[in-house]
Amino acid sequence: MLSFWRVILSILFPPFSVLDKGCGSIIIVFILTLCGWVPGVIAALVILNNPKN
């Protein structure tokens, strides 16, 4: 389950919320955030909610 602070961080600045998930996740979320804030937030939440960490 996602922690409350992780969700808040993924809404405010998505790349910071996936720092511990690896370089690929950070790059993907960062690029999607540059394309638009909403795709970055969605990608961050999907990556954080993935049970196969």
C-alpha cells in the first residue's frame, strides 16, 4: 500500500517519488512530467503501486 507522503510527493513532483525505484523509472517519469504534469503523476503512481518492486 502506498504511504500518504509518497502519494503527496508523486502529485507535487513525480520524479522525486520514484527515486528508490531505479534510474529507468526516474527517467521515464521525468520525461512524462516534461510532456505534461498529469502523465507524470499517473506514471509515478503506477510505478509506486506495482507489487513487483
